Amino acid sequence: AQKVTQAQTEISVVEKEDVTLDCVYETRDTTYYLFWYKQPPSGELVFLIRRNSFDEQNEISGRYSWNFQKSTSSFNFTITASQVVDSAVYFCALTNNAGKSTFGDGTTLTVKP
Amino acid sequence: NAGVTQTPKFQVLKTGQSMTLQCAQDMNHEYMSWYRQDPGMGLRLIHYSVGAGITDQGEVPNGYNVSRSTTEDFPLRLLSAAPSQTSVYFCASREDRTYNEQFFGPGTRLTVL
């Protein structure tokens, strides 16, 4: 069975602070896919990034960056210089080769002005 | 493109009633899935389909049925509603089975009294 753990239930920061959201996963598969999604207060789910299990290259996109480490089974997400609009619930997810997806319970990020 | 559409947006049922949540996508995606989102628990996979005529169970399939007769549609049937099925239901589609991101519908908020 596969599992995704987001240990941080809620995080609160002040605008312009950097914040890292942790994601740890468990799987016996050698091929799998990792994702981050954002759910703002309006409720829709928005895709942020994906990674293959064989691609450990970290990525930076504007204020967002992702650190994928197979050795620790982690796929962490950092927001630099956070803004109020970043306030949302963030979900980490894992998809196996059969197409079955497992989501973490989410981290609620509140950015205060 | 309308993307992924879900109807209804809100529904109230009495215990024991049955109903069908509708989901349709116009992106010709192979993969479709149903999730439920309960407070603080993230998204849990109910059923998924990797193509027309093919469905499989997710993490929490009991009490729900699905079928996939066309690529576009993936209805979710509640056989005999129970208060434990009170939740927000999201339908999603993806171009293929694994690598690409999921596109989510706006959700259906279901209350079972």
C-alpha cells in the first residue's frame, strides 16, 4: 500500500517569510509520480508540479521551489517571500503505475499581512 | 473547453435514498476518478477508470458504484445514502494513467440527513 504523510496540519507565517511544506511518502513501487496541488479558499484544486520517481532534479518556478529526495522519500515544497494570496490548503499526492492516486491530508497555510 | 463539469453542485439526501453524481470531461482524457474530501482528511480515492469500460476500486469504494460507458462521462452512484457519506465529492480527469496532472471539477457538496 502507498501512503503520503503531510505532518504539518497548519502553518501560519507573516507575509514575506519563507515557508516549507513537508511531504513524506511510502511506496514499494520503483516507478511512481509525485504531485503538489493547491486548494485556495474558493475550493477548486489547482495543479502545481509533478515529478517522476527517476527524476530527482529540483525545480524552481518563480517563488516556488521543490526538493525531491528519494533517499528520504520526501518531496518538499518551499514558498519564498510568501504572500497573502498563497493562503490555501496544499496537498501532496503520489500516483502509482496503475494510475491509483493517494493524497496526503493537506497542510493549511495562512499568510498574514 | 469546459474542462471537468460536475452536477449537481449541492445535494441534500435522506438516509436510504439513492442518487447519481454526474461528471463529464471534454478533453478526451483516458483517466477519470472520483474522490471524497472530508474535513481535515484530504482527498480519498473512491473509484477510478483508466478508459471506457474499465473501472477499479480506490481506497473507499463501499457504498458507491461507477461505470464508464463513454470516454466523456463517469457517473458516481450512491446506492443507499448514509450520513457517513456526507462530504464534498470531486471528479477528476487526466490525459493518461500516471504522469500528467489531474484536472478537477468544481465539486459536489452532499449532505445526508
